[in-house]
Amino acid sequence: MEAFLISTGIVALAEMGDKTQLLALLLAARFSKPWPIVMGILVATIANHAMAGALGAWVTTLIGPQALRLILGASFLLMAAWMLIPDKLEDDDEGRSPSLGVFGTTVLVFFLAEMGDKTQIATVMLAARYDAYLYVVAGTTLGMMLANVPVVWLGERVTRLVPLRVVHIVSAVIFAVLGVMALLIPA
């Protein structure tokens, strides 16, 4: 039970203000369908955190911390630029779901965004620390849900008042700051 509670608390705190929490807000703003988004976050998190314990240690032996830091920094900067590019759903297809549907899109983008994220790394470390793999995965998943579900529900209401373009610009700035920090500040 200790592994579960510690895993939940650490990941819930680590997720506050994280890029995946920002992604949850953007998905809520874009699609206005909270249930498929929440379920997509749950599925993506379970899949990602279940793999983190097994794959995370292996990947970190292949890629040094310096290379990983550079890759993450560049990824954040690319995401910042991408946030500023309006896509067809906003311009032409308002109200239509993407080809994967809201649930499928959420699973895919959330799973990918969580790769190399601090909560994924925390999951790897917690799984190594405790001999309770299922409790760690369950705890880290609950922590992610505690941090992201309110953002999906409240984010939808906030975006009714704030234009989506403003959300994109603020998101781009946050991603750019994270990218610069990752590149300039050693881990």
C-alpha cells in the first residue's frame, strides 16, 4: 500500500503544470467532449506507465542524459512552433471529430506526450524502488488522473470565455520556455 500511496502523491504533484496537463486542457478546448478525453487519458496513462517500468530502464542505458536532455529540449521547441499553426479542425471543420475520433486522438497524443516525461521517469524509478509493480502503475495512473481530470472538466468551461487562439499562444510560450530550460539547464 505504501508503494501505491507514494506513487499517487508523487505523480499527482509532478503533473501539476506539466505538458500533459496542458495537453489535457487543449484537448478539452478543442473537442468539448470530456468523457472520451478522460477515458483516452486513462487508457494512454495505463499503457504508458505499464511500459515505463519495463522499457524505461532499458532506454536510459542506450541514451545518455545529455542526449536525452537535448532531444527533449528540441521536442518542446518544436511543439511550441506547432501550437502556433492553426489546423483544419479549427478553421474548416469546427464541430467534426478527427479521423481517429476524440478518444483515439486523445490516446495517441497523450501516450506520445508522456514519453520521456517526468511522470514516466518517476514511474520507472518507483517501480525500481518498490517490489510492487502493479501498485506503482496503479498509483501513478491515479496520480495522473487526479491532476488531469479536473483540467478537462474545468478547462472546457474556461475556453468558452477565452478564445482558442489565446490558449494556443500561451501554450506555445510555455512549451518554448520548457524547451529553452531543458537545453540550458543541466539535469
